[in-house]
Amino acid sequence: MPNLNKVMLIGNVTRDPEVKYTPKGTAVAEVGLAISRTFTPEGGEKREETTFVDITFWGRQAEIVGEYAKKGKPIFVEGRLQLDSWEDKTSGQKRTKLRVVGEGLQLLGARPGGGGGGDEGESRPAQNFSKPAAKPAPAATSAPEDDDIPF
């Protein structure tokens, strides 16, 4: 039976990420993401609901998140769900928490500082920090003939 564990989220960073390093030197960053949705229940009054999600980034992406993803900034995250479980030291009860392990990241919104005389609210292309896809092999080309050269 096939399985799929894929998450795609767009939301605002809830706190400045802090990058830490494992004893072997691998970067890890924890990011809080607030995702809001607006809906109208049967009563007719518009409501907003916000969900808070914890995301863990590893390696180079953790360093990028720590440098560029600041509190309040919108980001797009691709990742997978992971269930963490542990035993609570004080009560001895088993605890679990569902989190997202970030595997791709795009920074959204305006550039800090504006630059180039643009409007501060001006949007910019997203910066994609996901793992690059394998590049296709270059197509075979033949040498141009004299008639093909434009000069």
C-alpha cells in the first residue's frame, strides 16, 4: 500500500528562530508558524481561527531560517509530519507531540530595507531553499554551419 507524508504550509513566523548545533556540528532550528483561516459559520458572523505549528529545520536550511526568517515574516514550508514521544520526568506519563520537519522553504513578502527605490510593501519573488532537483543531461548539439552564424 502506498504512503504519503507531505505537508505544505504558508504562515507567519511567531518568533525569531534560534539556530543550535549538534555535537557533530549539524545546524538545527526550531520555528513557530501561525496559520490563519477566515470562515463564516452558520450564524453568519465572520470568524478567524489561528493554528500554531512547530517546525524543525536541519543543516543548511536551519542556518537560512535563522538568518532570514524573522518574527512576523511570511514563509512557505514544505515538509513531513513526525510524531515525537517521550516520558514526562515529573509525572512519568508518556507524552507525544506532532511536528513538521521542514524539507523546503521559501521566503515570502517584501525585502528588508526596500532597496532600489521600490515601495516597502512591494512583493518580491520567493526565494526557494528546497533541495535542488537533478539537472537533465545537456542535449546533443551539432556544430553550426556558416549560414547559421548571424555575422
